[in-house]
Amino acid sequence: MDWIQFLQIICVPAFGWFFYKLGEQRREIKSVERELNEFKVAVAKEYATQTHIARLETKIDDLREMIWSLHHEPNTTAKRHSKQ
């Protein structure tokens, strides 16, 4: 077997198979990257939503405490006027 036959019989099909598999791997990697990016977007949306909700809950709690303190604080101006 000379070099030309070796290249035709062994090397060309081997390189063809190699580049075919390389293309498959690239397609699979792109698919996984796309899925990963979609997952990242979903996580970012969920995180932003949770952060926003937590901030609103904190504001609601602050308002609740403020209202509670206004209604349950002793009215010092009424006591002053009743003593005079």
C-alpha cells in the first residue's frame, strides 16, 4: 500500500469522521449555552422579583410600625391641655 492509497482509505475517512464529530460537539455546546443563558435570565427575573418584594415588605412593615406608634403613643398634647 502506497501513501496515496493510505490517505484515500484511512486518512480521508478518519478526518471526515473527526470533523463531523467536531460539528456535532459545536452544535451541542451551542444548545447547552442557549439553555444556560435562558436559565440565567429566569434566575435573574426571579431574583429581581424577590428583591423587589422584600423591599416592599420592609416598607410595609415600617409603615405598620409608624401607624402603630401613632395610635398607641400617649397623646402628650391632650394631657397638657387637660392639666391647664
